[in-house]
Amino acid sequence: MKVGNEKSKIGNRKSKMRNPEIRKSENLKSENQTLMVTPETFKQMALSFEGAQQYDHFGRPAFKSRITFATLWEKDNKAMVKLPLPDQYVFTQMDNAVFYPVPGGWGRMGCTFVELGKVKKSVLKEALTIAYTAATVKKKKM
């Protein structure tokens, strides 16, 4: 009996591998699992950078190295990352439902909202890395 059951399990596995629709749906499931970034995950990602510190910024968790590079809006399930303007443009062009400038003057200075429930973890890590790097580098005086 056991041998028969094992063969049927192996047979099912093989048929899944041959069927592109099943493989495609399984890839989407695994891709969708990486989409949701929780506020706790965001905190861990922001604090993973060398010298990054968390502090309170008007009742919200914020993260800085030399200057602030990110702020977490937990109740709204979004975050703000301070990107250089060319990078802000690139991220908002990828998907403006996920990345969009903060309204007003802050957005014109690179402050960019990120919808945590819609962003892929790898893309968020890239945006945080850019924001952290920009916040860490001292600008040279002319």
C-alpha cells in the first residue's frame, strides 16, 4: 500500500512540473507571498543598515544614519523613503500605485511614499538602500 501511495505522490509532482499553467500559478503564489511587507518587516529592513537608528519623529518611527532616510506610517501601512530626485522618478515610473511623491514640497525634495501592502520586498530593499546611502554621504561644500 505504501509503495502505491508514494508512486501517486511522485506522479502528481511530475504532472505539475509538466503542466505550465500549474507551474505559473505556483510561481504567482510564491511571488505574491513576497509582496506584503509588514511594518515590523520594514523596521527590520531599515535597521539592518550599519549605524541605522530608530527614533520617534512626531509620533512615528523614523530611521536615520546621519540624517533621516525613512519614516514608518504604521496605521496607514505605508512608509516614506527619502530618495534622490532621479531615483524617485525611476521608482514612481515603475508603479505609481506603490511609489508616489509625498504631496507638496517634501515630495519635490525626494520624499516618496511606499505602499507596504503592494511593494515587493526586494524592490523595497533597493529603495531603502538608495535612501540610506544618500543619507549617509556628506555633501561637499563648494
